[in-house]
Amino acid sequence: MKFFIDTANLDQIKEANDLGILDGVTTNPSLMAKEGIKGEAAVLKHYVDICNIVDGDVSAEVIATTYNEMIAEGEKLAALHENIVVKIPMIKDGIKAIKYLTSKGIRTNCTLVFSSGQAILAAKAGATYISPFVGRLDDISFDGIQLIAEISQIFAVQGYQTQILAASIRNPVHIVKSAQVGAHVITSPLNSILALLKHPLTDSGLAQFLADHAKNNA
Ligand code: G3P
């Protein structure tokens, strides 16, 4: 399973990349706004800055919501760097745009996926990735991980090549469960990735080893 970081914060992207386990980055307009990146030129430059840090796929989301505007914006984003993946919302024109961009060899990430039906449509259109939002489903009392499991089963049965990118990850358990049920990729905030490191028995065990070594070499 690939690890993407879900942020537009360059320091956090660098920190995750330095760990040596980072395969890519996802962003969205809310994450860009959180970093105060405003205006087209600044946004485009920020995507290039991210691509220059990470050797992996970088999802850049379109703002347009009509077919013609989405494909124009998608082509512009894709031209920024070979690692850009164009993120397209799961709407009717979005499916058409995914089909078109795929036919032009441009990779896509269909975002805001909340059902298996939406996942099937995006796969049929040729999306490189689909992003089901695990945490936002959990927020409204639906089981986000169960959706990943269902899509994983459908894609295996049907032989779809589209990769399942578990998004809206909120904690380390979401990462582990996504791996268990067949996500190809998770995209997560840095804190949930770092939380995977933690176990109290690791900390106490290491402290004991170092104490015994110090005693033995005093
Ligand atoms: O990749 C989508 C993700 O950013 C949404 O996460 O936490 O806003 O639901 P969240």
C-alpha cells in the first residue's frame, strides 16, 4: 500500500518525505487555503514546489465544475509537472472530464467518493485513482472502512485497474484498516502517519535496553 500525505504544508511534506516512506501528496482547495496560498499563479507555483520535494504522484484539484472548464484546467495542471494527477470531483461533468483526460494520457483522481456506485462510474471512466472519504463517512455514522472493503471487492471481481485511495484519514487505525481491506493507497495527515510509530512497550523496552547497556558498561 502506498502512503500519500494529505496536506499542502511544505514543512510537513518534507518531514514525511525524509522518513523515506512517502509515495505522493494529495491536496484540495481547503488545504491550499489553510496554507494561505491564493491566486492562480501562487497555486500553480505551490504545486511545482511540492513536486520538487516528493518523487511521486501529486494530486492537484480543479476548481471548475463544468466539462469544458474542467478539461482546460486539468490540462493546465497536468502540464506543470509529469507527477501531477488531476483531481476531479465526482459529478456528471467530472466523469466526462475523467474520460477525456484519460484518453489524452492525463492521470486523474476522482474525489468526493462516498458510495460504491460512484466508485464504479469513476473506474469505468478510467480514473487512475478514486478517493473514498473514510472519516467524513464515519462522521455521519456510516462505516468508511466498510466502503473501502466493498469497493476493493468489486474492483477485484471486475478487474478494474483504478486504484483505491483511502482519503479523509483521521487516525492510525484508519490506515491499518485501509491496508487490511485492500486500499492501494492511503492519504493521511502527518500526525496519523507518525502515530503508527507509537507503542508504549517499544518505549519502555528501549529504555530498559539502554539502561542495561549503561549498567553493563559503567
Ligand atoms: O483527501 C481528502 C481529505 O483531505 C479530506 O479530509 O479530514 O477534510 O475529511 P477531511
